[in-house]
Amino acid sequence: MFTEKEKEYFNYINTHRMNLVLAAGVLEKRFREFGATDDDIEDLKNRLLEHDLDKFRPESFNAYRKKFYTAKGEEINDGAELESIKKAIALHQSINRHHQEYYLDLDRDKVGSGVKMELLDMMEMLCDWESFAIAYGSKTIDWYKSNRDKMIGRTKGEIDFDFIDAFLGYKHEYAEKKPALYAGEI
């Protein structure tokens, strides 16, 4: 019924979702230190129950599986296949608020329009990053250090990098003032 690569990818998604739960447990105290309330934590829990479920849609599942769990002898060199992979990734990022690309969707005219990533979205994003650190035995801060400038270059202020810097304890070379911590609105 399912190929081995389909089973592997299915398992990967579910393992990632389980690692999100572990990440939320690891980060909960830190979230509270940065102003998260009991309601915020409950909202995060509910958000994590739905995290990445769109990747189980057949068109997304098949495209992502081909990109990340390519079967032996299976090549992705067909223009239509490459386009379906790009479309699946773009769709995922455009409908999930924990991805910075959600805020860059030109169809919604959000770039530079003042729409900000909310605390819940940043909490989910940080759990997402931490889940990969759990999976790969790495540190979120190391990944962030190597990707921060690329992320900033792609945004127009929608993401509060001062908050993320402070949360992760990252002191970048341009920091001249202590970042403002979450105090209601970001």
C-alpha cells in the first residue's frame, strides 16, 4: 500500500510533531519569563496539535516526500515535479503563521504593511526550531546565528528579532541596546 519512502516520510512528520511537544516543554518556562500567560501556553498547545497537518494533504505529502525522501532510482528533474515541490513548500509557508514567509505573501499585501508576527506565532516558530535541535542533537542558537541575517534580509519588520535575540540569549555584533521584552504587543 505505502512505499517504504512514504512510510519514512510519514514517520518523519509524526516524529517532528512529537518533538514539538518536547520542545514546548523545554521552552515553557522561558516563554513565561518573556510574558506568556497561561492562556498563551494553552493556545500554543492547541496550535501544536495542528502543526504541519497540511503536509498530510496528498499533493503536499507527495511533493515533500519526493524532495526529502527520494526513492532509489527516482529522479526529480521533471519541470512539473519541481514546480509541484515549490508550490507545496510555498503553500505550507503561506498558510502557517509560524513561518516568516507567511508575512511575505505578496498576494495578501502584508510586506511592510505593519502586520507583525504575534507572540503565539513566535512561540510556535521557536518550538519548530527547537524540535529540529532535538531531532538532530544540535542547538537552536547555532542554527539561528547562521540564518539570522538571511531572515532579516527577507523581512520588513514583521518579525521582532530583538525579541528572538533576547529569548535565545543571542548578542549580535550590532546590538547597542538591550532589546525590549514582550509586554503585550510585539
